Amino acid sequence: RCVVEDKNSKVAWLNRSGIIFAGHDKWSLDPRVELEKRHSLEYSLRIQKVDVYDEGSYTCSVQTQHEPKTSQVYLIVQVPPKISNISSDVTVNEGSNVTLVCMANGRPEPVITWRHLT
């Protein structure tokens, strides 16, 4: 959220791609992004259905009668772990070597634990 001093202040929301909102004017083509005005002096940026590509720094820039002010927030998007690759069933001779593979993606990076079920 971004709070301004008075109704004459101009607000802009930006990210690494550029300007998202300048005042009430939407510059972003992303339909998931909205400007919420909760009170006459408070502006919030709302992103629906956040995905990992939304991660990064967001800046609220306020132009007041006195001087410009900026505030930044860093959005971290967590992604549930998902197994992306696992070895198929394998038969080996006793005394042979075998490599079993399990790969997973997620954020934070998943920890893979192996257990032998008997």
C-alpha cells in the first residue's frame, strides 16, 4: 500500500517492466493488476493469481508539492514442490550399482529425502 500526504499528491506504481499505474491511469496490459483506493489517501496494488514471473521489486512513487518520495517492496512468490522426474522401476543383480533419480521444482527449493520401505 502507498499512503499520500494530501489529495494533490500524484501516485505511480512501477516494477522492473516499467510503469503499472500513473495516478488512476493503467499503463500495464496485464488484466490481473488493479489499483485499489481504500481511503482517499491510500493506494494499493492488487495482483490476482500471482505467479513466479510476478516476483521482484515494486515501487510506489509519490509526487508531493514538496518533493518526490518512493517506497519499495520486494514480492517473493512461493511455489509448492512438484516432482519433475523420478526413476522408473528397475531390476538389478545383487552386488551391482544402481542410481535412482528424483528431481523436484519449487520455491523455496524442495529438499528431497529418500526412504527404503520394507
